Amino acid sequence: MYYCTPQPAREKCGQEGGSLKELAMGLPPPMDSPRVAIRPFSPQDYAAEQEIDLEFEPSVSASAEEIRRQDEVLARQGNHFNLKLVAETSEDSRVVGYGGLSHAITNYHPQKYWVWVSVRKAFRGQGIGAALYAALEMEARVRQATTLWLQVKEHDARERAFVERRGFAPQRKVWLSKLDLRSVDLRDPEGLGAKLEADGIRFVTLQTLGSTDPKVRHAVYSLAQTCSQDTPRVGEFSPMPFEQWEAFFLDQGTALPAGFFLATDRGEFVGLSNVDRDEIHPDTLRIGFTGVLRAYRGRGIAAELKRRAAKYAREAGYRYLQTGNDSSNQPILAINQRMGFQPEIVWLTCEKKLEPRA
């Protein structure tokens, strides 16, 4: 166990070392009241992770079951490292914080990782987040990491100060936006859909094509990977293995084949946009990914796909549609603004370079 006395003065708690055990050896004796132990994440911690996420940012939280399913998918990917730690009180074993270190999915690099830390509100400002982060960075260094990425809310001065003190610098912004489906006009007054269909573009759903058909799945996967190459991101694009993509986008309990829209031209897939359920917010659907092949961009296909997805969501009884937009993806951002999406949170994607060590 790695014990950390939860007090602001303990910012140095958890400095560099070779293991959690070695890390603890250099710490002064903990105070008599209360101590916090950092230990590996275990299956019974998913409920606590959900609770902490809901405290941290209710609008983007995933259910405990969804998080568990995602972790299981990552565990099946042999080269994908995914470490999670929790901080618990030694007095009553209550989980008061957690953090993680993980390879990216669509921009995989063996020496580049995402890192995150979150602590219950009542326990913030006591050095717990600092201790979690120190343990995770130590693990990254042991693994010869060269780059760490994380996200913080732009408006939260405390979060920004925390990451700046640890050497992170902002790289780009990501907007979390929401569309109130009751207040928008989802008709097609300019007849864009009809014009596209007159040009040979057809719109179908994955449900209509057969969501379990292996040939359909592989064709949609190929389209998604091709379109993803141009999606703005930190790092460089790396294709997601088919089995992993299939598990994330088609076989999750949140997937909606009837809300997975595809554009075709002479039988070939040229664009897609899908929505899935939010298990925490039953009145909300989330836009997963929207993309169009380069040769077909600029014709309004992405806008029509999104309009149809929004129309589906409203007709199915949902109230909100939620999406995230990278600041570098101006075409999609413009489409969302025209549809009426309203920004709710601005996230800063930050980066830290780690010096190579012997």
C-alpha cells in the first residue's frame, strides 16, 4: 500500500521511484488521522468511479456498467496498457478518488498516454489528487513514456493550476455541446436531402442493412477508419482493430442500429453518423462519430446525416442530443452551430513531454 497524508503540504508525496512500494519508502510517517491508501483498481470500484464522475461532471458521465464494458474491451487488446488506481480511506475503506493511465485508442503510440485524476468534492485540496497523479506519472516514466495528455475544464482555475504546476501546456480545445430537440426545426427547407438523392446519394440505417451482417460491419468499419484519418486529434492517427471497433460501436449496450445513419453512392458507403444511448441520462442520445470520404465533402452530406440522426432522436422520444467538437474541426463545428447546438463545457486538451531517462 502507498499511504499519503491528505494535506496540501504533501504536494511532494509520491515523487519518482521504481514502484509504489519504493515510493512509499521515502514518505514521512503518516498522521494519526485519517490516512489515504492508493491501491490498484478492482471490479467492485466501478460504482465508486461512477459516483465520483457524477460529482466531477454530471453531463458527461458514463454508467458503471458502461465503464466496465469499455475496460474489458481494452483488456482484450494486447498492446493497450490501461492502469487504474483508487485512493481509499484507511479508516473505512471508502473510495475517495481514482485515476488512470492508458494508451490512446485512435492515436495509439507505445510511449504516449492519456492520464486522468478525479477526487470527491469533500476530499479535494488535501493532496489526494497530487498523490494519485504522482503514482501515475511514475508508472509512465517506468514505461519510458515520452508524452502525457489530459483534459481539464477551461473555466476551472483550480484544475488548470493543478496541471500547469505539473508541466502540462494547453494544445487545443474541445467543446461539449447539447441540442434541445424540442426547440429546433428539423425539417429540410432547402431540400438538401432531395438534392443529394437526385445526385445519386442514398441514406440508410445500419438496422435496415442488417447490423449483425459481417460484410456490412466490415464495410462500415473500413469507412469509419478512412474518415477517422482526418479527424483532429493530439498525436497521430492509428487504425483501431476491427474487433475493438466492433465492440465499442456495435456491440455495446448503448448502440442503436436504427440511429446509425449511412450515406451511399452506387452501393458504396461514403459517409456515416451514429448516435447511442446515455445510460446515465435516459432523455439524451450522444453523437458518436460523423465522417464523410474526402471526395464527397463540401456537398452537405454530413449535415444531412446529422439532421436525420437528430430527427430520429426526437421521434424516438429523446429530448437532447449531445456531441463533442475539437476546435480544429471547423466544418463539423459549423454544422452543429447551424443546427442549434449550444456549448456547455469547454475542455482544454493539455500535453506534457517527458524527458527520456536511463
